[in-house]
Amino acid sequence: MPLSNSKNHQLTLLIVHAHPDDESISTGGILLKYSDNGVRTVLTYCTRGEAGDILNPDFVSPQPGLNITEIRKIELENALHVLNVDSVNFLGYRDSGMAGMPENQHPRAFAQADKKEATARLVKIIRSVRPQVVVTYNEKGTYLHPDHIMANRITLAAFKASRDADYPIGDGDEPWQPSKLYYTAIPLERIRRMHAAIVDRGEEPGFDPEVLGTPEEKISTTVDVRKYLSRKMMALHCHQSQMNPNSIFRRMTHKVREEAMGFENFECVYGCPIRNGKEADLFEGIQP
Ligand SMILES: [Zn+2]
């Protein structure tokens, strides 16, 4: 594996997320692992999670009088510190909320954004950060959240446009071709088993495994992040306002948590030479 243990920043990982807290859930392990191995880790958020509610009835605000955006800013800063993230960018859009919420109509709602404008903002970041590996959500936005779906669309467009010498270039930008593009993935069989176990206990799962899951044959990469699991969970718990007591993360047994959170899975959509078998490293085959 072409990684060193010093942060020489010859390799860069860029992850595009829709909202604060998404980084810890699906990519907390790879952020910790690659950071520990000397890779520069960069996060880009499309929104600041302005449409989120306080989902945790036990939540105590760090300071009185803070609004949800201010609360989520503090929570994110704490999580990024735990995850040892090198830098963070915001595209400047507003959280659209789930499909059908009034926030969908806000003039700055990300899901309503001009796709070309949003893509251009991300191209600028890609050309400046120059990542070898880019990660975002799949076409379903993992769970059909309009902001996650939009994040997928603009990341796909920006991944292609950033290498195009004819794409409008801002001051001093040079075209850049990232080597690989991945979508985060939840193995379909595993999420079906989790769903069935919750139903067997007589509880309401609150999620559709057929939406969340990616079939095994599409999963190219499984990264073992068990070594980082406690720090990943620590980062997730930094987002206290979002910790719904009924969420799947709170209801997992230790064994299920290790299986579900201790491995992060990805679908390679560009740049993976493997046809048969799987890889265990997003940077496999990439020379610094
Ligand atoms: Zn999200």
C-alpha cells in the first residue's frame, strides 16, 4: 500500500457529504484510517444541516440561545477534530429537508440548486484540492434524501468536468483528473438481516432495506475499520442534537455494531481495475 505514516500529503481523499453528521456515519472509519496513514483528508459539505431538528430529547445545548445551525456547527467542529480531518469546505447551499418538507422550497435549498452552478463550485474545490480518490453517495442518495441525491449528481458531473480543459477555469485553476470515484454502500443482505431482526423483536424498523442496500455484486471495496470503531462512534456522538434515541445506531447490539460500523463498503464507479474479487483499500493501485 503506497502510504507512509507521516502526513506528506502525497495522497488526498475528498469526500462530498450533504450534511454535518453524514461524515461520521458512513465514512468516519476511512477518514480515521487514511488520516492515520498519512493521507490528507478533505470534506466538502453541500449544506450546513439547517433543516435538522433536535432529535435527542436529552440534548443540552452547549450554550443557551443557539439556533440549530450554530449548534450543528459546534457539533461538526468537534466531530472533525475527533476524525482528524485536514480541511473542510462548504458549497454554500441550504439543507432542503426530507422530500415534501417546506424547506424544499427555500430559495437556497440545495435540492433546488442550479446544477451547473453547484457543479462549478465543486469543480473549483476538486481542482484546488487535487484528490486521487473522491467518495459520495449513490444515485439513490443512500436513503432518497433530496440533498444526498443532488450531492451524487453534482459530484458525478464535477468528477468528469474537473479534468476537462475546456471547462471554464477560474483564476489559476488547472484541470485535474481524480483517479477513482466511489459511492458509499450498505450491503443489501446485511441490512435485510438487520431489518428482519428488528421485525422479529416486534419493533418498527423505520427503514426500507431494499432502498438502503447495495447488492453484493456491486460492492467493490470493503475497508476494515474495526481498529477505529471507538473513535468513529465518538465522532458520531459529537452530533448530540441528531442522536435520536430510536435511531438504528442507538439500538444496535455490540456485535451488530462491529459488523455494521466496523467495515465500510463502497461501490467503485470509476477507475477500478478489478473485475473479479474485491479490494480492501480505496487507494489500491494508486501511486503517490
Ligand atoms: Zn445527510
